[in-house]
Amino acid sequence: MKFYTVAIIGGGPAGLTLAYLLRKDVDVVLFEEHSKVGIPNHCTGLVGYYAASFYKSIVDKEVIANVYDTIIFHLEKEEIVITGKNIAYRINRPLLEIKLYNKVESKGYRIKLSTRVTKVLYNHRNKIYTNKGEFYESKYIVLAEGAKGLLSKNIIGETRKYLGIQYSARTNNIYEKEVHVVYPRGRDFFIWIVPVSETSSYIGYFTKPGSYIDRELLISYIEKKAGIKITSTDRVFGGLIPIDRIKWTKKHFIRKIFPIGDTIPSVKPFSGGGLLGISLLAPYLAYSINMGDISYYTKAIKGYRLKHNLLMLLRSIITGLGGLGYASKTVGLVNKIGVSISGKEYDFHERILYKALPILITQPWIFAYTLSWIRTRVD
Ligand SMILES: Cc1cc2nc3c(=O)[nH]c(=O)nc-3n(C[C@H](O)[C@H](O)[C@H](O)COP(=O)(O)OP(=O)(O)OC[C@H]3O[C@@H](n4cnc5c(N)ncnc54)[C@H](O)[C@@H]3O)c2cc1C
């Protein structure tokens, strides 16, 4: 039996990006449970400048399907418009994965499609068992299995997950370069409308598992709040979005197991985007494996975790104050006084919030809401 240097579990963007970045002479086996990559497509592909540039540079410019210059947040009582050149991009997710897959395949790596890893045993030689009754050994295991995280549960523990449901829709009354975000209720819930062409968009919502909203209600929110007419929807797809603190212990590395992507979870706390975290961390993991020195990845994760966990804290405070809509209110304020917001800030949300802090502390509505929030808790 062949002994591999790396076994990558999962052929989503995390596993494929890593495989692409590994040196050609590294012995790699990659497992993907589906018969091809890029399916099912649950993702909108909305990213900022950094992630768009990263994927454009490792694949090609064809993966950038749309570029946007306006984001409109529809809050309960107001509308916040943010404009900026190339404020956000949409990556064609299936195409990204197909292109990455072709590049990885051409390196001669062993790719096992339609193969589900059912068990991993961590030993001095890691062992991998599949649903086909096969078994493999490797020095390193990379867990790129996404949000479900069935194998990583024992190492990382359970992560808090939200739900993203998305429809492919025919839309009227929408400018092609304009993304809309609707906050129909105060708390952890929002809707997005992301144009794909002049007449079609992805419409979707983000919520807690168990709080599904039906199609008609979703459409009525969009039509009422954003004034966009939905003439039909054809496909619905969705998935889990892990939004949690990064709980990182030495245990992750003891037996040379490296989680990446939604497995960590490196998803952005405010927008739920996961592609940025992959583009930031995969190069470090690849370098660590290429060099046989895990310290590069350890350091990268530590830095990422610090920023991520601070944002998670901020997210809890903001949702505690009254909902995710408040984050966009902050963004709107910053934009209103002339601070430019670009695709870089869409990637790195925290920069907008840092810009907002001096403004925030002078805002009477923040005090008002804080007071009412405290009052509701005292009552
Ligand atoms: C509705 C929705 C909208 C989203 N929109 C955006 C967005 O606009 N921008 C953004 O940046 N992010 C977005 N995301 C998040 C983004 O899709 C994820 O962060 C990203 O897909 C994570 O990539 P990954 O490779 O870690 O996991 P995945 O994409 O889930 O890939 C994991 C792969 O591993 C396979 N696999 C799992 N277990 C096994 C196993 N045991 N054996 C073999 N194969 C296995 C799975 O089948 C899958 O193909 C969205 C998510 C959802 C649900």
C-alpha cells in the first residue's frame, strides 16, 4: 500500500486550493464524496478585493463573474447606501472548483471522486478508511470537509452553525452592479439579493437552523423592502454556515492533522463568507507542508484566530444591542461622512468597524439603544 505525504479530505474550495498550492512532488491523495467537484453549489460567491484577486491569480480572471459598485442595506426604518469602485465581486463557485480541479489533476495527484472518508485514525501513521472499504495511510491529514465537520467534531468540538438558503431567481427592477441586503427583523437574520445578470439574481437568507422562512415570505420581504420584483425562482440550495469562535488547541497538530476552510471555522463573522479565510490560510498550510515545518501554519492560525475572535465578540455585542442591522448602520455612518469603503473593506469587515469607532461613540442612538437594552435585561 502506498504511503502518502498528505491526505486531503474534501474537494471544495479549501481542499482544492490547498492541493493547488502544494508542490508537485508532494505525494497527495484527495477524497471527494461527490462524483464531480462544484456540486452542489450552495454559495453566492460574494467576496471583496483580496479574495477576488487571490482566486484570479491562482486560476484566471474568468472566475470573477460580477463586480459591484453599490451595496444597499434595507433596515427596518431606513436605507443605507454604500458606494465605491469595485466594492464587491462575485466568484463563479462551480467554475472556480472545476478550474482548480483541472489544475490539481494535471499535477498527477491521486484524486478519489465518489469516495467518502468514513473514519480516520490518528497514529504515527494516520489511517483513512473510505466507504468503498479501502484504507490509506498518510503523514498529514488535511480536514477540508466543510461545515458539517463530521470527522473533525472529535478534534475541534462542535461549532455553532447557521443556515444559508438561496434561490436562483428571475428579477426585475434591479441594477446589475447593486447588491441588496435586507434586515427584516432585528436579530440574527438577513436576506441578500445579488445580481448575476440584468434579469437574474441569487436571493437568499441567513438565519438560525430551524427558523426557515418560506419562499413567498422571502419574496414579499424583498419586494416590500427593496422594491425588487421576483418573477420566478427555479433552483433552491443551501447549507450550513459555521459562525463561531475559533477554538484552537495544540491537539490539532499533535498527530499532524490540519483543518482548513469551514472546518476551522474561518468564516467571516458578519457576512458568513468563507472564501476569504481559505485564501488567507491555504498558502500558509501549503508552505508548512511543502517545507515540512508546521510552525508557519500555527503562527498564521494564531494571528487569524485573534482577529476572528475579536470580531465574534463584536458581533455578539452588536446582535445583543439589537441585531446585525446595526453593523450596517455603522457602515452607513462611516460612508456618509465621506470615508471611502472599497472591496478591501468588504473582505476585512473589521476595518470598517475600526473606522466607525470614533463616530460610534459620539452617536446618541448608540446610547439610546444601549440604555434600552440594559433596561430590558433589568426588567
Ligand atoms: C447559502 C450560502 C451562501 C454562501 N455565500 C458565500 C459568499 O457569498 N461568499 C463566501 O465567501 N462564502 C459564502 N458561503 C460560504 C462558503 O460556501 C464556504 O465557506 C465554502 O464553501 C467553504 O469551503 P470548504 O472547502 O471549507 O467546504 P465545502 O465547500 O463544504 O467543501 C467541502 C467538500 O468536502 C466534501 N466532503 C465532506 N466530508 C467528506 C468526507 N468525509 N469524505 C469525502 N468528501 C467529503 C463535501 O462533499 C464538499 O464537497 C456561503 C455558504 C452558504 C451555505
